[in-house]
Amino acid sequence: MKRVLSGIQPTGSPHIGNYLGALKNWAKIQYDYDSIYCIVDLHAITAYQDPKELNTKIQQLAGILLAIGIDKKSLVLQSRVPEHAELAWLLTCVTPLGWLERMTQYKAKSQAQETISDGLLQYPVLMAADILLYQADVVPVGDDQRQHVELTRDIAQRFNSLYPEHGETFTMPATHLPTVGARVMGLDDPEKKMSKSEPGAGHAIGLLDDPAVIRKKIMRATTDSKPGVDFDDPGAGVRNLLAIYQAFTEASNEDMRARFSGMRYGDLKKTVAEAVVAGLEPIQQRYREIPPEQITEALRLGSENARRIANSTLTKVKRAMGLFTFD
Ligand code: AQP
């Protein structure tokens, strides 16, 4: 069976961008593959996190992933598998610095921080380690992470060609993007990607937001001055609302055109808000019902399973590099 791997950072409240760009897809394809889904807490700390809050966010995120339907056997907490950090170091040693300095996310995030940690620069190497550690064939991500998966392929190729003696060490991973929802934009600013770390109250819809809050945020979403939906040439805000509706309902392009062409923005927003509320309601219901001990147990079990695969890759990597192995 081919293997799928992806990750999400416990950096804030997960939003519908994370859900439509990645998590919905994770749940959908999980049984077609051997699946590993990581809560990447080591990535989260590349920017300062309040320790108490981080702990709570990890628990909350794990609960949300279970509520979305992710199988508990697939759930891994990155810091519980030390092989992620160990492989990251080995890959750091084969990654040219220039490759990292060119990363779009590094450039954007480093501009927003007063002190840039070395960890922020190394973020994509750690992500490459997450993927290559499990020899993943497929990586379902939103559009913002596409460049990092490409870099992972470059690192894998470089490693394989530098150390060819024992054959190809790493499997080459492929990116898996959703057809709709790969880049959900902020409701307050449709030119900016919806993001957990954006502070604006009307920016993102959290997966655990109350229906009343969801309706309020969508009714206030930025559109433009046209009187109604111009389906062939919608402005960025309207395009974003249409994409959110389509990603939640899985409506066909024909249905979308028939339903929304010429619709006034007030009605568009009401329709989108109801689709989002209906899409999130069962997830929120399940989330409320999951006992905390089930969350801890899932993280423990999934991480232990993952370590077995991780160890075998790491031994292979060390052997390829000429490091001493005892097995
Ligand atoms: N706006 C988005 N639209 C579609 N997909 C998105 N993803 C993130 N934002 C959008 C996808 O969600 C997965 C998990 O993301 P992450 O936690 O690894 O971090 P990120 O990509 O940096 O997401 P955020 O929300 O913007 O977090 P912060 O603010 O902490 O950086 C990934 O597959 C991502 O593509």
C-alpha cells in the first residue's frame, strides 16, 4: 500500500482554510493509503509559543483531527518521535543554504518577526524529514506548502545522488492538492491567505466557531461594489466565498453557475454561511463528545506505531552516509 503523510501545526485555532486545503482531504483518502498525519509541534516552536497555550492547543488540535474522522492509529505527535529531529539534522548537512533562503514562506514570516530563529530557516528541512522519514508517496497539502514539498524532492534527490552505494535511500513524494479550496483567502482581506496567526477577528472561520459567529464573520466578509455575482469575472472576495461554498458542498461547476449567477451579495453570504455551519456542525458535535483521555491515548498509540517505521528509515540513512549502525 502506498503511504500518505501530512502535518498541521498547533499554532492557533485551525480554520476552514486548513480544513478545506488539507484536513478534509486527509480524512477522505486515509483508507486508500497507509496514512500518517502529524501534529507538528516542533514546527510550531519555530516562532515563540506560550508553553501553557501550546500544550492546550496540541490537545485541542488532536481532538479536532479525531472529530474530523482521522483514525487514531494514524495520528502522530512529532515531538514524541525523536527520529524527526535526528533525520532533520542529517538532511541539514546536505541542503544548500541558498535553497532555504529562497523559500517564500521563510521570506514572508521572517519579515513579520523581530528576531528570526535559525529554526524558521530550517523549517522546510524539518518538513522534508517528516515526509522522507516515512518514505511517503503522497503529501496532501494546501497550495502554500507546495514549494516545501518540491524542496523535499530536491533534498531527497540530492541525498540519493550523493550517497548511491546502497541504492536509492528515499522515496520521491508527490504533492496532492485539492481541486477546490487549495488556497482559502482571509474574509477580511481576500488578497491574503487565511492564516491561524493573523490577528483580525473577521479574518478566519475557526472550526470550533459558534454558528452565530460564523454567520457574523461571513456577513461582514469583504466583497466589491458590483450589484451581484458576476460568475465569469468575480472579484477576489466573491471568488473566495464561492470557492468556500463549493468546497463544503462539493457542488459541480454547472450547479454553482446556475445557483449563484447574478445573486445579490447579501443572499450569497447567507447561502455560504449556512453551508459552512452545516459542514462544521457534525465535526463540532463529535469534538464535544471525545473524552480527553481518548485524545492522549490516540497520540501515544499513533506515535509508537510511527517510531517503528521511522527507525528503519533512519538506520538506512545512517548506513548510506557511513555512520556506524549496530543493526
Ligand atoms: N488558507 C489556506 N487555504 C488552504 N489550505 C491551507 N493550509 C493552511 N492555510 C490554508 C493548509 O493547512 C495545512 C496545515 O497548515 P499548517 O498548520 O502547517 O500551517 P500553515 O500552512 O502555515 O497554515 P496557517 O494556518 O497559515 O498557520 P500559521 O499562521 O501558523 O502559519 C497545510 O497543508 C496547509 O497547506
